[in-house]
Amino acid sequence: MREPVEQVEQGGGMSRRAVLAAGATVGIAAGIVAAVGPGTAAAAAPSVTGAPGPAADWFAAPARSVRPKFRWWWPDGLVNTDEIAREVDQIADAGFGGAEIAAVHHSVKDKSVLDTAHHGWGSRPWRDGVEAALRRAARRGLTIDLTLGPSWPVAVPDVNPDDDAAAKELVHGRAPLSGGATFQGPVPPPVHAPAAGVTRQRLLAVQAARVEPAHSTRKETGLDLSSVRDLTSTVAEDGTLTWTAPDTGEWTLISYWTRGSGQQPESGPHSAPAAYVVDHLDPAGTAAVTGFWERQLLTPTLRSLLKAAGGAFFEDSVELETDGLTWTPSLPDAFAKHTGRPLLPYLPALVLSDSNQVFAFEAQLTRQIRHDFWETFSELFNRHHVRAMRDWAHSLGMTLRAQPYGLQTDAIESASILDIPEGESLGFKNLDDFRCLAGGRDMAGHTVLSCEAGAYNGSAYSTTWDRFLRTMGGAYAAGVNQTVVHGFSYATAPGASWPGFAAFSPYNGGPGYGESWGPRQPSWHHVADIAAYLGRVHGVLQSGTARADVAVFRQTGYAATGIGASWFTATGVPLGWTHQFLSGPLLDLPNATVSGGRLAPNGSAYKALFVEGDFFYSSTPTLATADARRLLTLAEAGLPIVLLGAFDQPLTPGVPDDGETDRLRELLARLLALPHVTRVTDKAAVGDVLAGLGVTPDVRHATASTLLNAHRVTRDADFYYLCNGKHAETVKPPVAAIDHQVTLRHTRRTRGGTTIPYLLDPWTGEATRIARYTEDDGDVTVRVALQPGQVMIVALGRPGLFGDRNGAKPHVVDTDASEALFDGRSLTIRSTEAGTRTTRLSSGRTITTTVPSVPAPITPGRWQLDVDDWYPGSAPTRTDHVHRTLTLDTLLPWSGIPELADSAGIGRYRTTIDLPAGWTSAHGAHLELGQVSDTARVTVNGAGAPPLDRLHPVVDVGPLLRRGRNVIEVEVAIPLVNRLRVAQPAVFGAVARQDFGLVGPVRLVPYGQVTVG
């Protein structure tokens, strides 16, 4: 029988009175800023200056501005300002950089308990909560982001579905008609009924078209474009139509209706009155959002607090939902302006029903029509929504962060407009989705690409940080350099069960998406190690400018599609190549210049441009004439270009004007005639063609590998982020460990200068000179040995960077010892076995040394396990703690130990190891933990060891060991899911028991070390 010995409340921190004591005047924010100093808001990433102190501190103690953030889920405005202040403190104390306030409560089935009339999104209690969050964040040096509306897509409460500002749809009706037959009666009504709340619809047009079976597809009815007739003017005032079809063939009547889509933000209602999604293609939609903020939310106090601690306004992925085609009234005029042709005759090929195309013309023409329409659509979205929202955010001293995908728009261009584009680990199918957004970011000269990270379906309270890190490892290599963790739930809400309100759990009766991180989680005891690790990775990847080897041109700039670049994704990346995607509008940006054969020489400095057929349209070799002219200009300026496919006979992506195809082919002929422009028809030849053009990657290794890389360049150093990852999490087989040589290019070296490689450990914050490497004309070859998902960061720079005091001392180029390192100012080798070792130095000198006797690896035989077992307490936010002690002769997961099968909490494993009398300062050891989950920390003889790499839990404990008896303790955090299986069986009972704990095998592996220089 369990006996709880203590209860712990998840709260703690300032009272409401303390939070609000400074007053609610406009001047409060200025006082906060003065108190905390500049730099509390997001700032440009620091550059390594070369000064020993600042350089070391920059990496070891990353600034708040580069630390990870949380998506902070609130039950609308049903929040308490005391609790808000406590949670800001919790986030700050754990080492995170801020939070994004989002109204999300999918887990609350009965929405009435949230009382939107008094506590809805945008209500006075919501504003009080936001002000409390901003005040406390300003004092703690955090930033707070705000969603533009409740949940997603963007919506505001003072818009109803029939308003001009509301989201709209185009829906169709149809009626078949045989040749020579007469239709008489009401115009065919829409095939879909309007959404709730939509009371008006307008007839846009009525057409007749002859059915052409040769153009039909499995889902689409083929039509003859030349037969399309506009019957709109013949519709009577009473809405009836009389029309007789010609004698030839079968015909169809098509009606087109416009109306509000009636869409509400996800999992509403969030407000009273209910909010409706705005038109994302028209200025009226943007004005509705900004007007609501200006009139209802932006009090003088809130405006000032945003300047003190505001970060970004945020918009989630643009999930506009309609049974028909997303519409705005200005589309026909915009289409005519963009193409010089009327839109209405083409409507049959554009109309949608339940996301499916309904009609089609001849295949090539249909492709061209749809391209023109969605390009027009994209221009409206980027102009009237993305750019307009960004400019409004700037007027308040805020930035705009958004996930610019979900529609058939040029998300690559959107990423170039946004201050901070964002992707997501859940919705993105592979790394090329991130590379699309990275191309827009870098060509526009911005710094940050964010990621909504760690949303796993059905994994609530069982998500581990090692899973999170494996997910994010590849994303960082693809351009991500900021993490918004999914997420941190507000403590409680009506009806919530232990361990508190969780935005997405329960979800449809079972465990939901992502996690609710915070003090309710056992791993929160160790989460500062995770926050520091992520902050260091972000700091490196936000420094200087990003570099990529090749720009891949996209005729259609969609994102979140999983579609990559043929040769580079499959073959180039495994050989070290990096690439990003560009779309046509990016070639008009100021950075789209060529110098020294590089595109965007002050940015990504692409060495070549790669063009292939449009994957979104059957890989057709298309180019717009305007884009062809841009490519010709870039090539004439010296940029190497490789075209894959039949680009000697290109087609326009849209419907061509008279003579436009000929003009396009003349431009391509001139382009292909240039000596550094090559066309290939076999993608296997791309690598050889690039080599023939003198284009090589910055990272090179002899054979294909799962190694991924990202390259950043500052004034003083080249930073290389290396990760053993994969293109997509679903790719099989799983990634295996790698161990091979990798050559890194030093782009900032000076003539005659010495290039020094440094290892930057993102777990410990240490920056140390690498002791074993070879150098060839400034390029450095190092050994890279990584477990799946593991990360290595290398910086190439001058002697003394990061405070290193070894200068340009000789280094090891070859040794039969297991390890070489600079230990202080000494060059040292290590070996796990005694004997003679031979080491060759860069000076040409060969040194023979003897490693003294080394004890054999030691496997502890018995462990004492002290368990802090967590149980539901007397309230949703209270946890009971039961303490018990076990003795283990064999390490097993808790699920395999009867007393702990359904337990969660903290386990402290303790063992003793005796080291022989001959143990001296020339000895050390690595502690290998083997399998351990979730997070862990190690102490030896009461002293803490360095933080563990979650993906390779091996730590050097040499400095902490002594001859004789040594006490080793491993503290492990166990996720809550096994406890929740029995505490909430209705939600978690179907989840299998999870294997957590220290499983091992655990070994202490001694080494001997000898100074060689």
C-alpha cells in the first residue's frame, strides 16, 4: 500500500500583487526596459569577435534571444495572473528564451465551461493575463509572442461570415444536358450547402460547355474550352434559366456562386461573439484583424509592454477550409491584370469540390491555366496578407513569424517577406520542406527560420527528449535555427485531470499531440541541460550568414509538400552537398547578384543554380520568360547553371501569349550557349557536370553517408553543424552509427594564415581545439564519429579563437592511440590499453610513447535505486510523492520491475566501484550508460559530471575519480505515461507500457594518457 509522504504544487513564484505592483501606467514598460537593460527582445545573433572572453561566453552561455521558446497554450482568457507570473518564472528558470501565447484547448469537450462571454480570447481577463506575462517576461529577460487571433487560421470576433472581410468560397452547381435538349428552370444550385451562419450567396456566372471525353481523367470531366459559353446575362430576375444545347455532343451547365466560407478558428468557440476566419486575399481581411487589435486589445499599457518584452505576432499554417475554391472578389480583376486574359472562361478547370478538381480541358492547357490562377492567388496572399501583416507588426515594434503554407501559394516568396518564417516537425514531410523556407529567408537577408517542434500524435506524456532531438537534428541541418517547443500548457482548466490542463490531451478520447512540458514532467528536473544545448545550437546557426552549395530553382514555390530536388536530395546530400530552393520572385531581390561566380555573394553564396522540370506539374520543363531573362542575366555575370531535362524545348508554365513560347526558346538557346551553362538529360550525370564546372561542396567525404551539415560564416570563422540524421523520419532503414573522415572548407582564411579547427560541445558549452586532423591548403579533414541523431559542431578559424591558448602548436595527424586531445596547454594521447603508441605530428616529428597499465572496463554488479514515485494528488495540479528503495542485481526498465511497472518520477541509481592502488593522475575513465531514458545526470563522489549527450550517453568522469572506493549516481527522469495508464485508463489505458529507466549496459572504461607535446 502506498503512503504519500509529500504533496507538491506545480505553482510557485510571484503573487499577483507583486507582479502588478509597479502599476498599470504607460510608463511601466519603459521602467522595466531600463531595469533589465537592452537585449531582452529578440536581437541579431552575435558574431564571434575573436576576443577570448566574449567568444567563450557567447557559446557557453547563449543569450536569451537564441534560446528555445515554448508554445504556451491557454484556455482562452480563463487564466489567473498569479499563475501566469509563476509560469513565466518556470520557463525562465529552466533556461528558455520566451513563449508564444496561443488559445488552444482541444482537450476541453464542453466548451461552455470556459465561459467565452467573460473569459474568451481578447476579453479583459485575457488582456490582464497578457499584460502580466509581458511584465514578468520583461523582468526576466524573456520575450512573449502573440498569435494574431485565437487558434488558427486567423480570425477575429467582430467579423461574421457574410462580411466583406470574412473568408470566402466559390462553389459550383452543375446539370447535364444532351445535345439539342433544353434546360428550363432555376439555375443549378451549389452542390454543397452553405456553412452555419452563412445567409447570403451571390451568383457569379453561369456557363455551358461541351463534354470532351478525351480530356477526362479519373476524377475530372473533360471539357472543350472553345465551347465554353457565358449564359449569365440570360438568367432571369427570378433566378431561372432557359437554354437549348447545340445538337452535337453532351453538354453541362455550370453555375458559380460566391459566399462566406463560415470557417471558425480551430476548436472554437474562443470568444463571444464567435470569431470567423478573415479573407486572406483582400485588404479588408487584414484591416479586420488590425482594426480589432487597435480598437479592442492594444491599450496604452499593452502597447508599452509589447515594446518592453514583445517578440513576434504569430500565424499558424494557413488551413483555410472550404467545400469549394477559396475565393476573393478581386480575383477576376487580379487575374486579368496578371495575365492579360479574363478569368471566367477558365473557371471550369479551377473549381474544386471537397479539394478535388471537377473539370479539365486539354492537359497542357489545364496545367497552364491552373498555374496562372494560383500564381495570381499567391500574389494577392503575399501582398494583402503576409506583407501587410508584417508592416503592421513593425508599426508596433514587433516582428511577424508565420507558417506560410497550407495554400497553393509561393511559400518560398512568403518566407522572404516574413521576418521569421516557420516550419513544423509534424506537418513537414522531409528536410526539403525546410530548405524551401530557408531559401526565402537567406535570399532576403533575414536570419531566423523557426520550427514548431515536437508534436507527435498520440504521444502525450510519453515523448522523450531524445526523440525530440533526433527529430530536430536534421531540421537544423536544413536551415532551422530557432525552436518553438510544442508546448507548455497553462496549469489548469475546468474539468482537467492530473497532472493538469493539457491543450491536446485527451484528444478524440486518447492521448493527444505533443507534450505539456513544465514542472508537471519529471524531466523538468534536467530540462535546463536541454535548453542550454538548444540555445548553443541556435546561437551557432544564427551567427553570420548561412552558406549553401547550390540553389535549386522552383517554378512553383509550394512548401510542406515533401517534394525535393532529384539528384541533390537523393545523391548529393549523402555526399556532403547542401542546397536550398528559390522561386522566381527571389531573383528580383537585391541579393540576386553574381560576383566571383557566386549568386548572392554576401549571403548564401550559391556556387551554381540547378533547374529541372516542375515537379508539381509532371516534371514539365517550364520557365516563365521573365525568369528565363533573369537566369540569362545571372549566367552572363558568371553563375554556373545546370538544367536537367528537355530545356531545349521549354514550355511556359502559364498560358502563353502570342509568340511567347518562341521568345522563351530563344532565351534558353542563348543561355545554353554560354560555356558555364550545361544541360543534362540523365540526373545521374549531375555530379560529374558540376565537377566539370569547377563546383564542389564545402563538406566532402569519400563515400555516401547519413551525415547532414549546415554551414555558417562569420567574420572570424566557418561554423559547421554536423548531424547523423536522415531526409525524413519515416525513411527506412533507421540511421546507423557513422565513423569516417570529413573535409571542411575554410572560406575565411587569409593567405598564409593558419587554420585551426575547434570542437564546440553544445552539451557542455566548451570550445576546444581539435588535436587530430590534417590540413590541405586551409581545408581541414577531421574524424566524424556519431551515433544516430548525434551532433558535432566544428569551427574553423585563427589560433586563439574562443580563448584557446595552444596557439598554432603542432597537432596530431596520425596516431594508433584511441584519442588525441589538447589538455590545457598539453597535447595528450589516450588509450584504453597499455602499450607503445606511435604519434605523428604536423611538424613532421614522430613520437613513440608508452601508456602505463590500464584497468580493464568495469561493469557494476549491484545498484541501489531510490525512487521518487509520482501519483495524482488531491487536485489536478498537485502531485503526491512516494519514496521507496530497491536493490537491483540486474538493470531493467521500470516496466520490467514489478514494484515500478506503472511508476513515473525520478530514479536515483547508486553503485560503488573500486579502483586499484595504482590509479594515478595519468588515468581517467569514460562512463558509458548504454540505454537510458528519459533524461539523466551523473555524479561521481558527490560531484556533478558534465551534462550528458542524450543521443550518446557517455561522459568523461576521469577528473572526478580517485583510487579506492568511488560512488557513482545516475539520476533518471521517467515520463508520466505508465502512471497515467492506471490513473486515467479511459484516456491512456490503451497505451502499452513504455520502457524507461537505466537499462545499460553500464560500463566504466578506464584510459591511460600521456603527454606528447
